Amino acid sequence: MKIALLTRNPKLYSHQRLITAAQARGHEIVPIDYLRCYMNITSKKPDVIYHGEKLKGFDAVIPRIAASHTFYGLAVLRQFEMMGVYPLNESVAIGRSRDKLRCLQLLARDGVGLPVTAFANDTTRTDDVIAMVGGAPVVIKLLEGTQGIGVVLGETHKSARSVIEAFHGAEVAILVQEFVKESEGRDIRAFVIGRRIVATMQRTGSKGDFRSNLHRGGTATEVELTQLEKTTALKACKSMGLNVAGVDMLRSDHGPVVMEVNSSPGLEGIEKTTKADVAEQIITFLEKNARPGRTKTRGAG
Ligand code: ADP
Ligand code: MG
């Protein structure tokens, strides 16, 4: 196969692993900086142009689009889809998962367990919004945050109120969520590839931090999931329409609750913690599935 790897930084651990795994299995893999691509949007022959040349002959595309460049990155990925190149994850599915509110709404529709979550645009109703999720302490999140940045704990009603008002004042979209304190600063990640869970880990936040993100100093260990946790993770991935995802869950008193579904999950934490060869399994998934024109949505919807 000839594989395009959409990335701004091929040197990152995850990208290096994908490059090595693809080459080890006899494939050609080309890192492409999607911000340097430009496109020709015509109905007959869509093209992506890179360094002055048309990109041709690709069988599959692995999108690794940074959260800060979702808009342009997804437009480039869509163009590949219209050219009939098979995407590891489709642009539409990535778009669903990147917006936390849209993601939670779709999960709720499909009956996946979630933390009680509220969303409002109107600061005159802040007290109500806090009460809706069970009162303080509450978690306040930016809709498009990542790596734990933009996730704040409002410990008292008063502090929650000021944080919510500050975000609204700055015209930043947020959601307010029940604080699952019984998870005690831990969460679990299930790494899913094509309807199968291939690796799982539990992350624990650094001392005094309720956020367990590895980027925030959290540590990880391998963990065994319950049957319910497994089905929850697979269901969450399916409702996003993602082939590959890192599903993050909390162990709450009312069962597993999904916080988010990551469409470009990092490989370093999960591979080093579990010793699973996740990169190779991603490449073998493409070997089985990448056929011209097999994209479900072709970027529409
Ligand atoms: P990000 O996209 O920035 O990683 P998350 O929604 O995954 O944002 O939240 C970051 C971390 O904060 C989670 O991994 C978890 O440890 C903690 N966290 C998030 N939401 C809650 C919640 N409702 N209750 C308890 N802890 C939470
Ligand atoms: Mg997270």
C-alpha cells in the first residue's frame, strides 16, 4: 500500500511508530504536512497539491490532525476521501468527536453512560445549570480543549459560578459536568481498532490533580476492563463512526461513564504501559480495509 500520514510533526513518538510499522510490513508511507496542502475543488477531478505536485496513487490516509488545526486538517482529509482514498478515520467522525458537546449528544442518543452534563449560553441561568448537574463541586470544560487544558474543577457553588461567568464573559463555549469524585483522579482508556479493544490502561493524576492526563503528569498502569466497560467503549466508538479511537471513561457509582472519544489517540502511553504493538495493528487494519472508494460518507454530512 501507499499510505499518506497527515501530520505536522513526523518526529512524534506516535508518528514514528506508524512509519516504522508501515515500512516493516512492506508499505510506503509518506508524511504530509496538511497545512501545506492546497486543493482544487472541482466536481470531476478533486486534487490535493503538496509542494507544487498533485498527490497521486494513495490507497489509505492516516489523519493525525492537531486539535488547533481541526478545521483545515479536516478539509484536506475530506479531499482525500473525495479522491476515493480510504481514511483510517473519516473526517465526519473526527468532527463529531472533536466537539465535546456534539460527541456527548450522540453518545446520549445511543444510550452510552455519561457524566450528567449541562450546556448553556446564558449567564442569567448559571445557578440553574450548576443545580442541573447535581450542585458543586462541578467540572467545567472548554468544548474543544485537549490534554487536560481547559478542564477546571469548581469546588464550591461560588467558585463554579465565577469560572462559568468568566468563560462566558470571554465568549468561550463550555459545558458543565457532574464531578465524578468516586473515580478519585483516575480514568480508564480503551484503545479500539475496528470493533476490537486492543489495549487498556488506567491513568492516575499527579498528586492533588483530579485530571489524569499523561500530559498533565499523570501515570499509567495496565488495567482489566469489566464486560460493561468493554461494551461501553465499543458502543461509544461506534456512535462516533470511528474505526480507531481512545475511549476515556470514569468508574462512577452509576457504572462506566464516557468523558470523551479521542480520534487521534497517542500511542506512547498505551504502548509503553501495555507493551501492545498498537501501531502494527493499525497498519494491519488498513491492510484489511483500505479499498478505493470504500469511504462511507465521502466527507458528506
Ligand atoms: P481533555 O480533552 O482535555 O483530556 P477530558 O474531558 O478528558 O478533557 O478531561 C480531562 C481529565 O479530567 C480526565 O481524564 C479526567 O481525569 C478528569 N475529568 C474530566 N471530567 C471529569 C468528571 N466529570 N469527573 C471527574 N473527573 C473528570
Ligand atoms: Mg481526555
